[in-house]
Amino acid sequence: MLWRSNFRRISVVNKYLFLAYSFVWLIFMLYIWNLSRRQTRLQNELDEVKSKVSESASTTTSGPSGS
Amino acid sequence: MNSLKIIWSILLKDLRVEWRNRETLASMCVFGLLIVFLFNFAFESAREETLRLLPAVLWVAIAFAGVLGFNRSFSSERENDCLEGMTLAPVDPSMIFVGKMLANLLFLGIAEVVMAFFAALWFNFSFLPALGQLLLIAFFGTLGYAALGTIFGAIAANTRMREVMLTVLQFPIAFWILIFSIDATSNAMRGNPEGNWLAGVGRVGGISVVFTVASFLLFEYVLEE
Amino acid sequence: MNKKFPIWLHFVLTLAGLVITLYMIFLYAPEEMTMGEVQRIFYVHVPAAWVSLLGFIIIFIASIVYLMKRSQHADELAHATAEVGFIFCTCVLVTGPLWAKPAWGIWWTWSPRLTLTFLLWLLYVAYLMLRSYLVNPGRAANLCAVVGVIGFADVIIDYMAIRWWRTQHPQPVIMGGANSGLDPRMLATLLVGVGAFTILFFLLVRVRLSLAEMRRELSEIRHALAFKLSED
């Protein structure tokens, strides 16, 4: 196939170029994914606590508010 | 005058606690000796090369023995809630720092003497000709190292992985103290071939003083709540 | 800062900067004579190194501000910068050997830039480890700020010491002499790269700061809730 023969012709130094840039991309993508996961988790916790607050606000006078 | 009393009482307390079972001192000496012994035994045949490595071996041994000592110094405080006591005591926290640092310095110094003695014995090398210079280097190098070890020990005592945390903090930052000490010691041992021995000692002294002063000034924030 | 400079604009600028940089790296900068194409790693390696140093400078300033004013914003900024700076620092340490091996045949050398970056990386690791292993949240900011200050003092000492050490034990200048005899087009590409990476750095810090803000909000609400429950 045409692309396969082209790839073999590229000198080996470009392999390092590819690896270097790929690593940089990869590490940033990983970090952004990590940030996004933490944000989702924090958002869920925030929503949960906010709902508890509104629960306790609605049951003002008596009884524990089921925490 | 009051500050000196505080420093003295902390120092005395650490000395008294250590005197009871001498565990910390013993383990520091044994650990340091082990490193010196290992290098001497493994590279016995190539004596010339080994002598070139001797400064590095000694300071590596001092570095590891030191970290061992700093860890124990604060772990005993933590076990008996002394850290809280120190935080609450109405004394200048920097004086607590000086007291603890002097205790660490003293213990490490004693361990160094033991290590140096056996190194001289096993490597067949006499430190006496350059003794004054070596003592200066050892003093300043150990001073800076102990200052960093004291403040990082206090910081690491607040964490989950205390020994590891102290090591991780200590080595990147004390790195140059060790390197310059090794360099100056090597110069001294070879009889100052480059001539300017004061510059070497000055470098070690300069870095150590910088880190000691920085640790002294910042210690109050470490004890604050 | 956030209100005057909306994040979408920041993102667009970052993207534009990176695209322009990529164009200049591959289509504008000339090919290097001895190394060939692999030299283009340099345009990522050096800007990342600069940004990691900038990161630690920011950590230092934020730590000082925290110790003087007890500003929680300063503390959050220091933490965010540490994370992002660590990422960039890792990039420098990985792209370095990947460039050095095909260009000069060795994986690593204790050249000034690499030595400084390695020590900087160790400091980042120490700072981040401290942050995650602290059990006493009340003291966390204090302790990390102290480490930030001492760490930066160490960076300055590193810089001076490495320079002195290299006069005593000189090395054949391989990677260090990047700015000596640089083709103007290469220099332009490099500077654009530095600019783009800096903008990217601040974007990431900003995103990370929003996480800190959420955590702060969470802790405040929790406190209010606990207080309220204790009253009932």
C-alpha cells in the first residue's frame, strides 16, 4: 500500500519528533481529563449538599433533617 | 536572655530524652557506618579511585544518617503530643527552632565523628593534616543540613507519610549543601591543589547560612495553627 | 481579572497561539543543518522550560502573599500553578532526551537547563506531595507556603550553583547553547512558542482555579449546614 512504503522511507529521527509531540499532547489531554473528572465530582457533591440545605430549610422546626 | 533559656531548655530536653536510651544516636551511627563500610568493602581493590570517592561516600552517609535522625527527632514529639504543646506555648517559635536544630546538629555531629573515625581507619587515610579545614566544612555543611532537616521534619510531621515526606523535601533542597561540601572536602583531602580553600569553605558556609536563616524566619509559620 | 478577560476569549487566544506556533514550527522555521527535522522538538522543549520556571516564580510570590496576608486566593493560586507547572516541567524532561538521543547520541546530560529543570521538577513533586499528604487542612496553606518560599530560594541557588559548577567542570556545550547563533526565523518561532505556551499556562491555571473555587464553595456550604443542624 502506498502509505506503508512512504512511512518506511521517513528517517528514524522523525520517530523521535513524533514521540515528543505525542507525549506533550498526551500529557495535556490526560491532565484536562483529570480536571474534568474532578470538576464533575465536585459538582455532584455541591448539588448533593445544596439539596440537603434546601431540605433542612423546608423542615425548619422539628426533627432531624435526615442527614 | 529569655530566648536563650528557651533554646537551652529545648536542647537539654532533647539531650536528656536521648540519653535515656540513645536510640537515635545509635541508629544514626550504625546507618552511616554501614554506608561507609559498604563502599570500602566493595571497592577495596581500587584504592586510588576509592579515595576520590571518599568525600562523596562520607557526605552521602551523613545525609542519610541525618534524615534518619531528623525523622526520629520529630516522631517522638508527635507521639507525645509535644508538637501541640510547642504550638500553644507562649514562646517565640523561632527559639524552639534553634533549640531543636542545635539538638539535631549535635547528634549528627557526633555521628559524623564516628563515621569519620572509621572511614579514616578503613580507608587508611588520615584527616589530621587538613583537620581545621575539614572541621569548618563539616560544621557549616551540617548546620545548613540540620536547619533544613528541622523545619522539614516539623512540616512532615503534619503529613501521612512522614519519613518519605521529609526525604522528598530534604534532598532536592539540601542538594547543593551536599555537593559543595563534597567538593570542598575533596579539595581539602587532596591538600588544596587549587589553592583557594577559603572559597570552598565560603561556598558551603554561604549556602548553609542562607538556608539556616530562611528556616529560622519561616519556622513560626510551621507551628502556627 | 476573570470579569475583564472572559474565559472563552482566553481559550480562543490559546488556540490561535498554538496553531500559529505549530505553523511556524513546521512551515516557517528553517530546517537545522546538522540535526534535521528532530530539532523541531526544541520549539516545545524551551518554551515549556520557561513556563515551568515562571510557574515556580508565581508559586513563590503567591506563597509570600499568603504568609503576609493569609489570602486564600493566593493559596489556591499557588496550588493550581504547582499542578500546571508540574505538567509543563514533565514535558521538558521527556522532550529533552527525545531530542538529545537522535541529535547527539546521548539520552541525558547534566547541562545547565536540564539540571535546573530536573531540580525544579523534584521541587514540584515535593510541593504536590505535601499538598496531597497533609492531614491537617488548617495548616496546609501555611506549610505549603513555607515550602514554596524555601523552594524558590533553592531555585535561585540552583541557578547560581549550576553556573559556577559548570565553570569548574565544563561540558561540551550541546543543548545549552541554544541561543547562540540562532537563525532569526528560529528565534521568532521560539518566541511565539514561548508566548503561546504562556497563554496556555494561564488558561490551565484558570480552569484549575475554578475547581478550587468550587471546593471552597462546597466547604462553606457544608460548614453552614453543619452549623444549622447543630442549632436544631
